[in-house]
Amino acid sequence: LGILGNGFIGVVSCIDCVTSKKISTVSLILTGLASSRFCLIWIIITDAYVRMFFPYIYLSGNLIQYIAHLWIIMNQSSVWFATSLSIFYFLKIANYSHCIFLWLKGHINRVLLLFMGCLLISWLFAFPSIAKPIINNIMKNRSTTWLISMHKSEYLTNQILLNTGVILVFVLCLITCFLLITSLWRHNRKMQLSATGFRDPSTEAHIKAMKILVSFIILFILYFVGTAIQISVGTIPENKLLLIIGITTRLLYPWGHSLILILGNRKLKQDSLRVLKPLKCWGK
């Protein structure tokens, strides 16, 4: 479901860019987010399948390194694009009178381009740490894996260093979501005080937006909890129950948030109904 959902979002965003003959900021972000999550889900599933059913193959070569390196790149891309989307909606929807917010709102495209540039810089910092174990294995011709040969404390330290940038971006995403929810809540309170006994479409839209944001934050936090569990499993590989819990928790986010994006976006929802309608008729 996560693969289909993210693939659908990526295809629809690309078609919009082709039909409109221009690349919008939100389409670019959605395409990058869907593509990175599409690859991320495949990496997590492949890693889980090999760990559970072929542990000897997993530990006998360099497969663990390649999977870990691909996951680092796709994980960084997914988190950065998700944060870019939250910043985009924050600057577009939120209502604050602070001069810094007004300046950022007036230069939204530049802010997002700068943020994407920081993603490329984070890749440059990650590549030396990624390439070092591979080069060492080639030079020393070792048969043992990076995970086995590395001391547990060194392994955990390396994982923390590689994910420091992602953690900072995660915190930034939470801050922007919290500020957007606060702005929507204040606006909703004002609308309720001035209402005449019934909810207008604007109030319903704001309540829906707050529910979507809260769901996104919960899934985002669960993903990082699952990632922390997955990293800890690297030091205790025999604990398969903990491995299954970590995998399941991690997969909830890329699947659940793609579903939230489809249901929360009017165009994506309409396009998904057009796709599902002939399938429903064929099923009948």
C-alpha cells in the first residue's frame, strides 16, 4: 500500500508538471517526497526480509553495508522533503505578524531552494562516512561485515553522527507543524466566536488541517522511534521480536502519511477515485 500510494503521488505530480508546462514548488516537493519514500519502503522491506529469513547471507558479506548506505541516503531525502512540505504549508497557511515570518513568507521559493541545497550538503557530509567502510573492506579484503567488526559503542556513535543532521531537521519539522497548528487553532477560535450557530466551510477546513497535522506528527515520531529500535537491534541481532516491532513502526510513517496526503489533497483524492472507480467496476 505504501509503494502504491507513493508511486501514485509521484506519477500525479509529474503529470501535473507536464500538463501545466511548469514546475511548481509543491509538485517538486511531492515528487521528491514520494520518490524517496518509494525507495525507502523497498529498502526497509528488503532489509527485513533478508534479516528474518536469510540471516547467514546477511552477515556473510557486504549486503548489510549497502542496505545501510542506501537507507541513509533515502532516509535523509524523505525527512528533508517532508520538512520542506511542512515549511511550505506553514509559510502559506499560517498567520503571524512577526517580521521574520513575513520576510520568509515573501521569499518562500528562495527559502525552500536554500533548504534543498542544505540536503545536498548533508549528502556530501554523509558520503565520506558511507564510503569509508567499503574502502576498508576492499583494501583489507575482509570477509566479516562492518557491523560485526565494529565495536558496539563505535557502531552506535557512528549511527548517531550520521543521523545528527536528520534529527535536527526532524526537530525543525516538529516546530513548524506546532506553529502551524497553533495558528490554525487561534484562527478557528476566532471563527467560532464570530459564528452564528453553524460551521462554515473555512472552519471545517481548518479543523481538517489540524487533524492531518497531528496525524503526521504522530507518524513522524513513531518513525524515529522505530529507527532508534532498528539501530539498537544492530547491537543485539538475536532479538527478532524487537526487530519486527522496529520494522512495523518504521513502515507506518511512509505508508500512513502518503494516505493522509491523498485524502487531504483535493486533487490527489479526485485522481485516486478516478483510478479506483474502474477497478471497482471490474471487481463487480
